[in-house]
Amino acid sequence: MKDAIYFVGAGGIGMAALERYFLARGWRVAGYDRTPSELTEALQHEGVHIDFDESPDLIPDYCRDPERTLVVYTPAVPAEHAGLQWFRGHSFEVVKRSKVLGIVTENSKALCFAGTHGKTTTSSMAAHIMHDSGVGCNAFLGGVLRNYDSNFLLSDTSPYSVIEADEYDRSFHTLRPYVAVITATDPDHLDIYGTEENYLEGFAHFTELIRPNGVLIVHTGLKLVPRPAPTVRCYTYGRDEGDFHAANIRKGNGEITFDLVTPWETLADVALGVPVDINIENAIAAMAACRVVNVDGEAMRRAMASFMGPKRRFEFWLKEPGEHGKVIIDDYAHHPDELRAAIGSVRDLYPHRHITVIFQPHLYTRTRDFAPEFAAALSQADEVLLLPIYPAREEPLPGVTSEIILKQLTCPVKNIYTKESLISSIKMLNFDVLLTVGAGDIINLLPDIVEQTKLQKRS
């Protein structure tokens, strides 16, 4: 009987949700991560033992018995990791994080949100709706929700779980959704899939994993050809068309309101707690998933108005008063389509102002594969500042640097900075509306950027 669990890569946002899940169920939880962070600090405070040295000697005693310990790892951890090798060499059960999520979906009615982009926000919205409505859920999310300051929600009584279904490394193929939502299938992770055809096949296979009598909800216009079982009910959604769509969209005074049209009724006056244009579609997807499991319409409307969003999803870090007050927004966007949507949302909110984007590319392979698309999306801004590529799990590739994006930018002002030179130049750069984007460690620069911007105003 296992009662201890060890996470190799314990500081990852997805791993953290599982750590909290097992803590709540009385397991002893420990793990390793490469560097301390705000998240690892929080986990340690909650009761997770985390070491930052991969030496097997540091593994706590309660995680050294293969009969009682399950070992979970993320694909981002290299195979030669000393702790991982020790566990494998001593007959421990060693599984990917996705396999553990698969076990959760087999033991619950899982609402699984997949897609190249949009899955974090849509799954977060759905989790908030389920929780706020009183239906409840166990939620495993890819972003920390500002409503709860956590990426994990727990319910002892609800039969439902809400899960962000990650296509990287085909992780979502371990899941058994009750409701599956697919937001987008624009090719990504070609280091794993190789071709767009293989990428689409990955999503098609995901639809085959939906439980009998389950539900599939797919964004309109995707290239995907789903293959659900005959008993699976299928719906489409979109901003302006589909079985679930928006009507009577109203924008003004910093607010967005619309009517949700469903196959059964129209829910009037849905107000977005995070009023940016892309969240119209995100809200439709989330509410569609909740509606098919019979969440009350009034409860959905109330939840959408109080939804504060995940951290790093169009998060305001500075919003000075007045029509010329400085604005700093941060977003996790790291795919060209996400960048286009994020910059478009800023332009929509501030149509007559100078928009500067600081972008940190994520992964050498993604930069290599999508450099022209990144440049086209970024060129919507008035000014673009690029940081060096954040490597994450990858080794450098010859000739692949941020320079290959810079050369293709068509915006009036463009440059490359190191992280250090950027911070030292903030006051001189004199931003108006600033958007920082990327999935790497750009978030660590935000406190200094905000502070230097405020100092600039005082001086």
C-alpha cells in the first residue's frame, strides 16, 4: 500500500497541483527541483519536503521504500538525473505526471481542456464556475488562479474534476475525459510530433479516449477530424457561430458583456471579470463544458463576473489613473497565435496609445519552427524588445537566436536586450503601454520593471 509520493520536478506548476492533491489525501509528499521559487516556497510551507540538489542521499527516509512510494517525474527532467536513476535502479514505480492525472480521470467525471492555446484560461474558468456554483470539483490547472492563489481546487464530495490536458509529449493520451474541450489545433511542439499531420492525429486520438456517453466540444473551423465513440455527444463553439456562441456583444467603460446562446436557451448579460476580447471565446468554451453537466445558468453568470483569471494571463501589474497613465500587463503567451491575441487585446483596450512588447522566446525548436509567425504577430506592436531565448529543457541549436525573429520584424522600433541591460535601460525607454510576454522566467523581471517605471514618473 503506497502512502508516500516523490516528485522529480516538484516546482512545476502542474506538479504542484498534484502535490497539493496528495497532501490533502494524507500522503507524505516530497520532491526535487532545480531552483527555489515562490511556488516551491509555498509548497514547503504547506508540508512538501523539497530539495534543490539531485543527490539521492537527500531523499527523505519515508520515500526510500519502493513498496510504499510512487515516483512521479516531468518529461522536462533529463533521464540522467541522479535521483531519478536511483529510483529506477531500486525497483520503484516511476511514472510521468500525466499517468497520475490519468488515474484521477478514471476515478472522476473529468472535464478536460486541450488545445494549442486557451486551455489554461478555459479550464480555470470552468473550475471557478464549478466551485462557485456549489457543484464543486477537484481542479488541476496550469496557472495559479487569482481568486484562490492556487492552481488546485479540492472537493471531498464532487464527482467532477477539471484538468488542463497538455498535448506536449502526448501527455493527454493518458486521460479518460467525461467532457473534452478542444480550443485550438495550430501546430506546436513539432520537436515531439514532427509534422502538423502528426499533431492533428494526436488530438484525433484524444477524442477517442472520451468515455462512452461523454461529450466532445470543439471550436469551429479547426482542421481536426475527431473520432469519438458513437455514444459521445458532439457540439461546436465559437465567438460568432457554433452550437454555443456569443450574441449581442457589448464593450465600453472597460467592460465586456454578451449573451450566451446554447442549444437549449440563451443566457443573457454575461459580464467578463477579465474584460479582454479573447476571453469571450474562452468563456463560451468553459460555460459550454459546465452547461453539459447541468450547472445552473445563473450560477455560471455570477461566476464569470467574479472570475479574476490565472496569474500571467493578461495580468495587470501597473494601471495608473488617467488616459495617459502608464500600463504594464503580463501574459504567458508563447505561441504566435497567442501573441497575436494578446497584442490584439491590448490594442483593443488602448487603441490610440503607443504599445511596447517585451518578448522572451521559449525553446530553440519553437523559435526555429515559427520565427516568421512570431515576427508577424509581434509586428502588430509599435515597439518590440526581444530577450534571449529561454531554453527550458533544450540545448542550444546552431544559428537559432532571437536575432532570427528580430530580422523579420516590421514594427517601427525593435531591439534585443539581455535581462540585465533591459532593467538598467527601463527609465530611458519611457514606456506608455507595456506588454511582457513569454513562458520562461521573464516574470522574474516584472517587479524591477514596475519599480523602475514608477521611479521614472517621480524623477
